[in-house]
Amino acid sequence: MSGEIRFFELNTGAKFPSVGLGTWQSHPGLVGEAVAIAIKVGYRHIDCAQVYGNEKEIGIVLKKMFEDGVVKREDLWITSKLWCTDHAPEDVPGALNRTLQDLQLDYLDLYLIHWPVRMKKGSVGFRPENLTQPDIPGTWRAMEAIYDSGKARAIGVSNFSTKKLGDLLEIARVPPAVNQVECHPSWDQRKLRAFCKSREVHLSGYSPLGSPGTTWLESDVLKHPILNMVAEKLGKTPAQVALRWGLQMGHSVLPKSTHESRIKENFDVFGWSIPEDLFAKFSEIEQARLLRGSSFVHETFGPYRTVEEMWDGEI
């Protein structure tokens, strides 16, 4: 697959930018500048979440970008996510309103259930005793009401396994437009990808470079010999090849950086492609999930006793 691949069409008919700026672990003080640089470089999708703790700073920058005429609101795609403590149907509208207030926006382009996990209202951090039983159908009905209101122009999920997504599709009046999950050459989500495609749910990939900035993860995704061989042959960086691979696989990518040079590098994935013979080599890469969600697994508290249960065997 060659060509630009600037957008993917969602089941709502909306055009979803293929490359977005991730803001997880982008610290306050750095994230605003990163968003400003990204928008000036040409990024049109900013991926946010309430739990990242930086939406206020992003909101200040977005407001300035709109006021200065750098970009119009309708030309930007802003995603945010409902945190685990706000799953009760009556808490969902308030959570969205807090995010809209922080981002200084009237609507989101996409609002996601961040995890298929529920935690006690008002709890902070990841203490196991705060884990409770999720009620995804109830939470989803509240998400559908937000979609109906126009405050979120699309709704979806994140970190849902094939089974959990299938269960949701069985009961959803408004089907999820997106499932945002970990996806990179070393965890290519083969099973989930095929299911999403068959049900017209767009797969969006976070940690598309294997999250190299995450200190508590042993990540060697960008060091893989196949990735480096392809990068050398094409005169690109391993990061650019990993991102282009994602686009050619048919999913959007959300690289995170707060460094100007890398923000620019990560956007230079258009106007070239990975030839078929080299693209085929990626299927030889050994697969391993990096972000296992272990914080949400406990022998007593919450619904998941093992990591395998959390992901329904997709591990």
C-alpha cells in the first residue's frame, strides 16, 4: 500500500487523522510546547486523557493556536478518555465536562472508555482495594447519551480485547468507532485487527514505537534487526519505519514525544512507503505485549484474577 494515508474513515463517516501526537507521560511544562510544535509541523490529531494530568496545559495552548489563527478548531481532531473512577453512568457527563473545561473546548471529536476497568469514585492511584466490578453496558449507555448530545462526535474504547469488544458490539446502540490499543511491529494485534476490520471499528495504535521513554518497561522494539534493516535500505529512521508500517497495516498511530526534532521526524511518514518485499519481513518479528495492565489484576479485588483474564488470552 502506497500513497499518503493521511486519514482513515470511521464508521461515523468522519475522517480520522492517521498520525496523532500522544501525550501520555508528557510532563506539565513540556506538553504545551510539544502540542504547539506538533500543530505547526502539521499534526491534526492530539490524543489526550484526563488521567494524564496535563489537559489544562494543552487547553491553554489550543486556545492560543485558535486565537492566533494557526489552526481552526474544525481542522483539529481532539481525543480524550474517561478514567476508571468515572464509570458510573451518572458520573460520565461530569467527567466529560471537566475534560472539556480543561481543554477549553465545546466538544471532543472522540471520547473513549480508557480501560475495561472500574475503580471507586474519587480514588487516586492504582491500589487494588479500589478495583470494583465494571458495568460496561451501563457505562456505554452514558457514552451513547454524550454522542447524542454532540459533545463527543464519536465514541469508542481503549484496551479492549477481541472478546470485550465483541461483547460491547452485541449490546451497543451506537457502535464504538475506535478501539485504541498498544500496537507496534512487536505486538501487531493480528487477531484484534482482523476482528476490528470485520466489524468496522478502527484500530488506533498507542505506543507505536514501543514506548521507549517508559522507564519501567524493557522495550527494544526500535532495536529490532528487521526494523533496522528496512530503515537502512530506505534511508529512514527505525521510528519512521515503525510508524509507516502501522499506516500501511491500516491503523492510525499516536507517537509521543516532547522533543521538536522527534516530533518532526515522526510526522515524516508520508510520500514514501515500505515496498512489499520488505513489508512482508515484519511478519517474522516475535510478538510480545509490553503494557500488560498488571495494576488492574488482583487475586481478591476487581474482576480480573490474572493478566490472561484481563486480555481474554490475547497476551
